[in-house]
Amino acid sequence: MKAHDLRSMSIEELQEQVRDMRTEVFNLRFRKAAHQLENPLKIRDSKRSLARALTLLREKELGMIADEKGS
């Protein structure tokens, strides 16, 4: 997911997105261990998206970015 898409989300939406991304990374790692993952680069992309979402979430919590929907 792109950063500009994540920036438009509220804190609650970002928290939900982070939960979904963590589940996705877990499932991808599980599928890799079972040798059922066709594209292992998908794990890297998912981890980067998760990190991006966590960074934006932390910035919003610290007030570095104005929460456009909530404030």
C-alpha cells in the first residue's frame, strides 16, 4: 500500500490496517515454510508496507502529522 493512501486514513483505520498486514506477513511466512509460496518477494513487499504503516501510525500518535479525518 502506498504512503499517500495510508496518510489519508485515521488512526483507527491505520491500526486495523496494521493488524491485517501482520496477519498477512504471518500467513506468507507460514506458506513459505510449507513450500507453498510462489513468489517469495511478496514477503518483502508486505513487510515494507507494514513498516510504512507503523511509521505513519507513530507519526500520527506523536502529532507529527495532522489526522485529517479525526482532527
